[in-house]
Amino acid sequence: MAAEITRLQRETLQHEYGCETQRLQPWAVLNAPFEGSYAVVRAGTSSTLHSHHEHEIFIAIRGAAMIECDGERTPLRCGDVAFFRPGREHCVHNAGDEDFEFYSVWWDAELAQGFLTRDNAGAQA
């Protein structure tokens, strides 16, 4: 069986949280306890400062930027992974001349429970 692939569609990125994104998870063929999105913070812009109840990681894919978490700024560059605890205000500042690209993954107890419920149902079938 060939690998299942979901494709990034750069030409149809949606504006969300002050950056350009594409939700790649949830995905019908992948039962997972998380959701995920590809994101681009354009050169000279910032994403929207926000918080939420989920845990979240940013995986830096291309470029460099500053991440802000609860008022504290830290550099993030290609290959780095940042973790945000629930309730922490965070955003990305890209003062550079190139776009900053990252993959965001978030999860919470409800997503985990949904995964376990679906996984157990599949095992019993």
C-alpha cells in the first residue's frame, strides 16, 4: 500500500490569526489526537497575539522570526520547535525580508478522548 499524502496548496492558503494557513489535520485517513496547520508569516508582519485552551507546538520549517509568549520574545529559526502551554498569549513577529514558515500542532483532552474512542471502535470492528 502506498503512503497516504495530504498536499499543501500554497495558492489557496487562508488568512487566519494574522498569517496565511492551511489546515492539514484533521484528515479523514488519519485518526490522530491532535490537529495541525501549515502557516506562513509574511516578511515584515506579525501573527495575531492570542491564547487558547490547547497545548501547541510550532515547528520552524523555513526562515527565522521572533516568537512572543506572555510578553517575552525568543528567536525561532528553521529546525527549532517551540511549545506553548494552554492559556499563554503567543504570536510570531517576522521583521525579516523573507517569509517565515512553520507547522503548528495543537491538542487537548477532548481531542485525545476522541482519538481513543475512534481507535477503540476500530479495534473492536
